[in-house]
Amino acid sequence: MSFYGVTDLWTYVLGALGIILLPGPNSLYVLAVATARGVREGYKGAAGIFVGDSILLMLTALGAAGILRTYPALFMVVKYAGAAYLAWVGVNLIWAAIQKWRNKTATVAETQATAINMQNPFKRALVISLLNPKAILFLLSFFVQFIDPSYPTPAVPFLILSAVVMVFSTTYLSVLIFLGSRLARSFSQRRRLSASLSSGVGSMFVWFGVKLANASLH
């Protein structure tokens, strides 16, 4: 028995919550922006994530998942492009940390902003979201399993499932943004600690890139 076309709502809710809470490139980028540039810029990054996720959800509703399954080569292109982009962002963060250690006069905000172009966090977060194979795999292997194909109005279950994801994502990213703002105040006078944070986040991005490059549709 389905709920407005959703086959098992509570299982989906619990699964989506677990997936959202897992550290990923989207959440780490928003945290890095908030730490470097504050709450307002953090929400600009979060807005880019929301728009990117909305586009992916819309493409899924239009049948993109089926296209990627039918043409695995297309998924491979998206996968490797996303993995390379995440690794590139990670390398830049690590380089920023090295510069921070060498240059005692630079602030962590300056080095991070230069490293990953935080002057426009919305666009950068949008690209990270659209090229995030983790999100694409979520839509292919998890999201679509909870939609009743016999439901007369397919848009309804898509909207319900999308709303659940967006609510969880908004709440989680808001927590990270305010956490990042507090971290910025704590690290403002601690150069080595802030550099270590930057290198740690950068290493995570590189790891995400390597991991996602080995992901598959199955």
C-alpha cells in the first residue's frame, strides 16, 4: 500500500536522513565556505546545492535515470568529470593550507577564498552538486525505488520524496553553516590549526574524487 504514490514512506525517510548525514562534498564545501566567509556566504553556497539538487531531481523525474542506465558510457563521463572536479577542489584546498603555513600574515579566509574561488560560492556549489556522482547514484539506486509506477499522477510521489530530501538538507546545511561561523572565530588567531583544517577538508575532497571515480551503477 502506497502513500500518494510513495511505496514505503518511513523507510525512505530514515534512509534519506542517513544519506544526508553522511559527510559528502556538498556539505563539506558549505562548511568550508561558512568557516572562511561567514553565515551569509555559507547560505549562498547552500543555495547552489539546493538548485543543483533540484535540477538532478527534475532530470530524474523526466527519465534521466533510465537514460543513464541505458547508456552507461554517459554515466561514466559524468562520473569521471565529477570525480576530477572534486579532486581539483581538494588539491587547491591542500595548496591553500601549505600557503597558510608559509605565509604568516595571510588569514585562513584569504587562502581558502583564493584556493577554491569562494568569491562566488553559489556557482561553485552548483557545479559540485551537479557533478556529484554520490547524488546521481542516490537518485538512480535509492530514490526511484520508492515510487509506485502505477500511481496515476507520477509528479506527486516525486514531489513528496523531493520535499523530504530538501527539508533534511536545509536543516543539516544550516547547522553546518553556523558551526562553520563559530569555527572561524575560534581559528582566526590559530594559523596552524586553521591550516590543518583546510588540509583535512582538502584531503577529504581528494578521497571523495577517488572513491566516486570507482563508483558504479550497480
